[in-house]
Amino acid sequence: MLVEFPKVAQERGAEGPRRWFSDDEMDLIVWFAEDGVLVGFELCYGKSRRERAYGWRRGGALSHFVVDDGESTPLRNDTPILTAGGEGDRAKILADFLSRAAGLERGIVDCVGAVLRGD
């Protein structure tokens, strides 16, 4: 089940706060405007396998990424980055997200669900 990190570093110059939820297979980072409206999210999944992510910002399209963990060699420890990653299986990831989201606020679940469904 996704659980919120209690203290999340906030981004300088952001229009509002961000929150981070995590479990063993998923991370959900959500961004809000100052008025409390959800304006973006990044849903990372497959953390124990080949990690991928969906990203969305208000007014934009849903994007799918492969997470390059930066661990291509044991001699370096680079920062993970998102690279283009095709479409992904939105229906499968939505079902998995909903099964893990029981403790999240309804507004967050509804917004992420609507974007993943393409509503």
C-alpha cells in the first residue's frame, strides 16, 4: 500500500507543494498549485524489475518513460533519469495503482485514475 513520506523536500520556485507516496513497487509524486489543485504527477512502477514511469502535467499529455537507474557500471553511481519509453500498459498499471492506493485521498486517486484512463 502506498504510504506518504512525512517530510519531502520542496522544489524552489514551484507553484505549490509536492507530496511523495511509496511502497515496494510504486512511487507516486504529486505536485499541487497553491490553491490545492493537483497539477502534475509522476507514477513510477516496477521498482524491483525494470522501472518505468508515467508523467503528466496539467495542460499536457501523459508521457511514458523508462527509468535509467544510472547503474550501468559498478564503478559509478549516476543519478537516475527518465528516457523515452513507448506506451506501456496503462490499464494494467491503473489496476495495480488502484489496489495500492487505499490510503490516499480520493482527489489524488481520482485525478491519477482519470489521466491514466484517458478521461
